[in-house]
Amino acid sequence: MKQNLQFKKSRDLGEIITDTFTFLRHHYKSFFTVFFKHVGPLILLTTLLSAYLQYSATGLVTDFGGGDGSVSASAGLDVMNYIAEFSVVGLLNILAAVITYAMSISCVLYCIKSVVDHGEIQETEVVQQMRQKFWAFIGASILVFLSVMVGALFCVIPGIYLGITLSIIFSVMVFKDMSVIDAYSYCFQLIKQNWWMTFLTLIVIGLLVGIAGTIFQLPMIIMGVIEGVSSVQSGGEPDVFFGDNWLYMVFYVISTIASYALQVITIISTALIYFNLDEFHNNTGQLEQIEELGA
């Protein structure tokens, strides 16, 4: 498919949102084929680990607390074994989530880069670049997380500032081919004079994705409301754990997978934000057009 979306240009908020869906509309078949083929197994693994944690939490309360939320002292050793297993699975879930997060971003951005360079998504090239930059994306993910957390410790506002500023670090790494450290510092140059616009854009995108995600969570919300109402009517306490309810777990798995798929929208939007900032400071797109006219 020929490239009919100009990436390297200035965009306002509306154009960023529109072009995000334009990209998906033009390349949805090849894009989602590559995405779910190479990131899908990671998403499934992370989702299943998370679902198992839900199930384990329910088992911990039900088996050792008689269903009332208290743990008997006589079952202390079994509880410790249960907690140890829960902790191991929890750590594996965190590790899988970090890898899935990094590889999702990597796959989306290298698909975009392939379209920018060739006018279409070339799977072999995308996968090769994902493998080459695997550790770089893992490192960048951890670095961004630590930066935002440390910033949040200082009255929250620095954390928000860093979160918005570093939202484009992965795009800088891909489209500027910079190292993690160089991309980290370059983000602060690109964001100058455009932080508030970037902040507003990410807020709007976040709201859109959040609303869409809520649709997939509705079944779980409805089940929670029904459980709460039923418990009140029967004079008991509502059960906050649904890990032993297979229908709830099915909805949980579906909503989690959907959240990862919807994350694609945010990643594409941040790439377009990067191109907008790059054009604002460097006029990359205009210079390339001038060179093409003069060739």
C-alpha cells in the first residue's frame, strides 16, 4: 500500500487525532497482523498471569479466612506458602508487563517507521529492529518510570512534567536513531514551547482511550454492582474478590487484552506529537520537500 499520510509535518490537536485513525485505516490489516503476531503472545502471557493473581487472591481469602476476609492463626504456615507463591507470580507478572509494554511501543513505532521509509509495513525489517532495540526499550521504560516516580515524590507536579516530556522518548529513539541517554536529554529540547499543547493532546487521547476501555469493563462493573446489591439485600458484606467466578475472569481477560490493543492509539498519537515537535523546531518535513523539488 502506498503511503498517503504525510508524517513529517506540523499538526494541531484535531489533526493528531484524525491522522492517528487515518494511519490505522490505511494499514490496519498489515499492522495488526504484525502487532498480534509478535506482541500478542506477550499480551496473552501478561493477561493470564494477571488473571492468576486475581484467582490466587480469592483463594487466599476464601481458603484461609473462611470467606470473611480474616486469616486464622493455625493456618499460618500455609498462608506463608500461599503468599510466597503469590509474590513469585506477582514478580513474573510485573516483568512480563514491562516487556509487553516496551515491545508494544517498539512494534508500533517501527511499523510507522517502515511506512515512513517504504510506504508500507515490512514485517521482516520491523522484527529485526525490534530485536536490535529490545534492551534499549526495556531500559528506556524503566528509566522513564523511575524518573516520573522520583519526580512525583516532589509535590507531584515534577512527575507530571517529566511524564509528558518523556512521552516522546521512544519516538526519538526510533526516528532519530538515538541512544536512551541521548534521547532522554533531547526530549527536553523538543518539548520547549510546546509542553502545554502536548499535555492537552495526551489528556484528550487518554480520555478517548479510557472511554473506549470502559466499554470492555462494563460487564465486570455490572457484575460488581449486582453482587453489591445482592449482598446488601441479604444482609451480608459484598465480596470484593471475583477470582473464583469464571464468567468474571473471562470478561477480565477480554478487557485486559482490549486495553493493550487500545494502547496502540496512544502510541501512534505520541509518534505524531513527536513529528509535530520535530517540525516546529527543525522543519524536517519542509526541508525534505525542498530537497525533493531541487533534485
